[in-house]
Amino acid sequence: MTPPAAEPAAGPKPTAGHAGLPAAPTGLTVVTVDDPADPRVRDYVALTDVALRRLREPAEGLFIAEGERVIQRALRAGYRPRSVLVSPARLAAVPAEIGQDVPVYVAGTPVLAEITGFEVHRGALAAMARRPVPAATDLLASARRVLVCEDLVSHTNLGATFRSAAGLGMDAVLLSPRCADPLYRRAVRVSMGEVFAVPYARLEPWPAGLDLLAEHGFGTLALTPAADAVDLATLRPGRDERIAVLLGTEGDGLSAAAQAAATARVRIPMAAGVDSLNVAATAAIACYVLGRR
């Protein structure tokens, strides 16, 4: 008597039943979306409306990761996905780590544009759940090199600053209350996901919160274009010396109160009559000189 054929081992089944779509990684739950008003994709509505997103995203505990590489970095950093929204062409590139419990919404290019408000050239978006932001004192307890940003309101500059902090050896970033949201889509994209690699906290109240730096043994260096400030290139702090670098807002630079709280004022000498560098470029140079690589 011929024995019955062995049943296949249990496991996630390949996605099927989506005519015209490329094959998705095994184990994903794929849902086709044809209506831009579908309430299931509410997390992605009006992504270009900065004022709306600044209110909605922190209040609803979410942020948007754009592009497969950034999504993968968010997953590796431990952020939990709520859903994914992709074009058909990018379905096969959705990370398998997303898992079966997270819906992967697939929409054609015109529907994607109507939902989000822009042409989604990178083809993949993920709504991720935020995590609690740590207290500044918790970060300062173990850090040796810290960037402190006062009122950086440009998401582009903030994202670039985080990328420099991650790549050039800074342990943490502290933000004044008026700084932009590091998890806003543009900041995340410009940083190439490095906002997930560097711990950050809000330093409140401002500027009184700067006193925490001295309490934790940090020497604070305020960056300024002033001619009487110390040349940054002359500094040679020890690797384990605690150093905080203060960066000011775009245009006006550090406030007088922030400079007064610093141990020293430092500058990057300029040539050809140039007053100063963009704050993101300044951050990159300061991290290169002072970071622990």
C-alpha cells in the first residue's frame, strides 16, 4: 500500500491572489488600495502638509519612513511598523522583516500621489510607531560627546546634523524645545535613517536646562563666528573627556543666553570675507574635530 504523501511543513504562505502585482516576499499581508480616501491609509494622507504632519504625527505616535533602506534601518533600530504603502514596482523590495501582522498596502502611482500629495519616487513608505523619548539626564549619564542644537527649525539641516553626529562619533544629540522633529519624514530621509542611530532628547526648560551639562561634568563649546572666539582646530580634547558642542539656529546663530552658559566660545575661521557656514556644515566640521571615532 502506498503511504500518503507527507504534508508540507507549516509556515507562512506566499502572497497570492493579487493579479498583475509582482511577487512579494513570503509571509507579507498584501492589500490593494484603489481609493485615495480609503481610511486604512490615513497615516499617509497629505505628507507634504508640514503644519498638519507636525501636529498629527507626534500626537498619534507615528512617523513616516521613506524608502526601503530607511525602512530597514528603522526596523533594525527596533521601531515597530504600523503599515507599509508601496507602488506595485516596489512590492518585491518590501523587507520580509515587516511580518505577516502588518498590512502592506499597494497603490498605483496616481493613487499614491493623491494620498500623499507628491510623486513617491522611492516607491515605499512605512508608518512606524514612535518610542518614548528618553530624558536628557539619562543620555548625559553615559555620553562623552554631545551635540546641543538650539532652535534648528529646518528638517533638512537637522537631518544632516544627525547624519554627521552618527558618522563622526557623537554619542547623543540634545534639542531645545523649538527644534524641528527629528522623526519628520524629510529629517529622516536626509539623515539616511541615522536619526535612528543617535539617541536624542529634548533639553527643557531652555536655556536653564543647559545647567545639566555642567552638572554631568561636560565642558560646553559654543560655536560662533566671533573673531575673539578660540579656533576650533586648536582643540585636542581627550577621548573620554566630556564635551558638549552648542549649535545655534539658522541665520541668527546661538543666543546670548546659550553662549553665556558655555565654558568657551569657539569658531571655524573663514576666508574671503565669508561670515560663517551653514549650520549643518558647521556641525559636520565640529563632529570631525571633536567626535570619538
